[in-house]
Amino acid sequence: METERIRVMWFVPPLLAIVARQEEQAMTVEATRNRSSDEQFDALVAGDVHAVVTSMDNVIGWNGREGPRDFRVVAQIERATPLTLVAQPQWRKLSDLRGTSLLVDATGNGFVVALRAMLREAGIEPGAVRLTPAGGVKERFDALMAGQGDATLLGPPFDSMAAASGLTRIASVQDSYPDFPGQGVVVRTGSKASPKVATWLRTLEQARRRVGENDELARQAVLAAGLPAAAAEAMIALNPDSLYPSRVGVALLVAHRRALGLVGADNDYSTIVDDSMIGKCTGGAR
């Protein structure tokens, strides 16, 4: 019998997918590392992939664009996404960043919204910084290291790599917003991919439980995938309690947009999330 296949895109392989890959599965995951959230949007619209792993705020932004407007988060696969604002050595605090160039994935959706909220709370008005699109986390790290910008948000393992290279840790999204949610699995509800995605979510749920039962198994899986030990520890620490997207976290994303006057401030959980597939693969348990 032919193994079922699902096509996905992500910035960095997520822990649950890494762990699931270590065991024989009824599904083959054809994964592509994308360079930006716009690339994910285009791939979903074209039907080139069945799902993407991305910032849950992207659903709000994408549903506000010209296009299908049927994007939904169907699972949250990490409790939080560790995001550190890293800057060139001469910058030491948020208020220092006035007049600088901040490297971002996109200027209006994704993790940039949390960054803009942090800047606003530090008294930095929107026009006082330049938001420079530079792609996904690896692309932003490379651009920052090349001196093409002054600061950017980085997650594991790139945040620790930046610190080891002498760059400055300015702030953390999690320190500012403890309820900030981790990445989600995003699909188009108008596609025919639901059965494939539901099967994949079952394998991710099995992996989530295995990580909770045996963190050493997870650690070895991450190391075997070529990621550093520090990244393994960070990823394991953020293994979610369930795949259900956090209602508090989703509400925070909307609150940030409302405070910043951005499109999408009228969204709520039901317009961002469809958790029906999780109920089927977990028996409804939260």
C-alpha cells in the first residue's frame, strides 16, 4: 500500500515533526524550508503545499489580503515561539533603536506585530524606525551578520548564534508578553487537503505525547537532525500541553493589532482558528 504524502513548508523544522520523523509512520512528509511568509502564502494559494507552520498572526494578515481569505490555524505545535530582539553591538536597549533599520519577514503580518507593539510601549512611534523586509529567520540572521540592518527578531538556534558572535540581546517577546503563542499549522479551509492534514496532526499528537514521556528521545532526535544542543533544550521546554491553539494567545494577537490600529482588530478565535481536526485526532481531549 502506498504511503500517504503531505506537502508542508516551514522556516525551521518544528520539534514535533522532527520526533515524528524518527518513527515509522503511515504518512510521508515532504517538507520545504521557506524563505518568507509571503512564500508560504503563495504556496497555499497555488495549492503547492497542504499546510504551513508559521506565526498564527499571519492568518489575520493573509485573510485581509486580496485572495481566497479562507486561511485558518488548525493546531498550535509549540507552547511559545522564543523570539529575541538582537541588535548590532552599539545598541543596548529598545529606546536606542529610534532611527534604525529593523529586519523583518513582512511589514504587516507575523512576528513584526509583536515587535511593533514592543516599540510602541517603549515610546518609539511607527515612523521612527525603518522596517526592512529581509525574509525568514535564517535570512534575517544572515542579513544582520552581514551588517545589512541594525536589529531583528531571532529564534533558536539563530538567537544563540548571534549572541556568540557578539551581537546584543535587546529584549524578548516572551518577557514582554508571556502569553504570546507559538507557531501554528495553517491551512486553507477551501482546499481538499483536510484528510491529509488530519492524518499529519495525529502523528504530531503522538509525537507530543512521546516528548512528554521521554525528553531524551526528543533530545536525540533534534541532535540527529543537525540542530545544536541548546536548540534541543529550548524546543523541548516548549512542548505544548495540547495541540489546541491558546485562546489567551490568540486574543493577545488581536489585542496587539487593535492597539496598533492594524487591519484585523475585529477578528476573534473563530475567524482565526478551526480546531475541529484536533478534536478528531485526540478524541476531543484538551
